[in-house]
Amino acid sequence: MRVVVVHGGVRISRPRPGGRSRDGEIVDKLMDVAERARRVLLAGSALDAVEEAVRIMEEDPTFNAGYGSALNLVGEVEVDASIMDGSTMRAGAVGAVRGVLHPVTLARAVMERTPHVLLVGEGAREFARKLGLGGDEDLVHESRVSARREALRGALGGGSAGGTMPARDLIGIYGVGETVGAVALDGEGRLAAATSTGGLTLKLPGRVGDSAVVGAGTYADGRAACSGTGVGEAAIVEAGAFRVVEAVGRGLHPRRAAEEVLDIIRRETGREFGFIVVDRSGRVGVAQMGYGLFWASATDEGVEGGIEGGG
Ligand code: GLY
């Protein structure tokens, strides 16, 4: 059985009036991504499929990844990504890297071409330059410039968020989600997962979230593959994606496994989060505790997609 599941991020704040107007378009885009990744599965591996799915979304400014990434406090793009091959238990990741449109491919290069798992900052950028994987691309999209301006107005006392507030609350208000991810099971029974993001608007320069942390935002082994989205700090301290896979290993359905970990994250951190999961039998789980998780899946039987939760 072959399965690809993709997500376009969980909303971690309530959509503003009119803010749902693009929902249908986003779901359509994700269904297209899932179908294109499924075609990769016909000839390639689960690893190839999740990389391809994430690459497509990194090029689309609709999503907070690659081109279209959220801007940090000083108006720059610093991206995070990770990828894991559950059939070999190998993983690669990059954090807070500038000028790279496809950090997921850079993460795969870390996995396949170095003895390391995680490269960050200027070191990751220089590695990208050496491999011809970018390092000097302009990833700032105009929609993110205005989003950051509005976020700053809120932080400084104006804007719709209304007033100065602690940095922790700013994350909840202005972290728009839209991180992207993919999980897949190929015809050989191999599982893989990948995640990519621009992170949170107004994050501090150098901040690295769960999408670059194997076991937090991304995890895969022989039992299941999982990608997460939400406020990354919560998934890091709770080892979110790893715990979901562990719960599948205890016999839970992937959806139930994701819900169990989301309950823990909510209870212990108060944060919104979401997961997509596929297990070695091809069973799919999509679950969130936020304001809606955009997802789509493709199998040999067809493609489906939607917004999980968030009413
Ligand atoms: N989950 C994306 C981030 O926190 O950066």
C-alpha cells in the first residue's frame, strides 16, 4: 500500500473576519501536492515523496516555508527543516538558515553527505553554497512584510491585537502556522517524514523551532512517520513527533496516538499543535488542537483533503 499525507500548517490563532476566504484554495493546493507526491512514490521511495511534497510547498508563498516564510524580529527569513528515513533511522536537519529556498533538500544533504544530523545558521548556509543548493536567495514575500508590520504595531501598542503584551503571548497572536510537512509509506513498506517552516513571525534571530528538531516536529521509524505543526517550543519540550510514533507502537490508531500527544501538549504547555501520521499498515491520522489543520492525502485509490477541526 502506498500513502502520502501532507499538511499546510495548523492555525495557532483564531482567523480574523474574512480570514477563511482562501481555505478552499489552500485545500485544493494541498490535494495537488499530495497527488504529485504520490506519483513520485510510484517510481521512488517514501523519502523521495516527502521531499518532493515539501519542495512544492516551499515554492508557494501561500505557505510559511521557503519563499513566503514568516519574518523574524529584524525582518529577515530564517528557515528550519528536517527529514527522516524510517527504514534506515537516518535523519538530517537545518535550523535558522538564510537564503535557502529548499531547506528540506539541504536537510537531506546533511543526512546523506555528512556524518551529522543538524547544521544551523551560517554553517548550514555555507554548506548549501558549496553544494549549489542556494544560500543567497531572496525569500521575502510582500505578504509577510505586511504581516510583520501589523505584528510589530500590535507589539508596540497599536494594531488589532491592541497593546503591548508579553513575548509569549505575541507568539500566540502572530504565529500564523502554515508550516508544511509530509509523511509517506512506499510500496516497499518504508516510512519517511519531512517538515519545513519559516517559523514564527517576530521570532528572535537565531531561534530554531521543532521543524528542525528530529523527534519534535519530525520523526519516522519502522512503525510510523509523523510531522507536526504549531508552536514549536511546545513540541520540543514534549518530544511531540517521537511520542506520537511511540504511541502508534503501543498499538494505538495513528489518529488516537496524535490526539493523545496533543492532549499532553495542551495540558502541559497550553499550546496549540497538530500532527499528520501514517503507520506501516497505511493507516492515516490527522489531528489538531488549534483553529484548524490544513491537510490532504493520496493513495492508489484517490486523493482527499480538508481542514481538520477549527470549526
Ligand atoms: N512549528 C513551527 C515553528 O514553531 O517554528
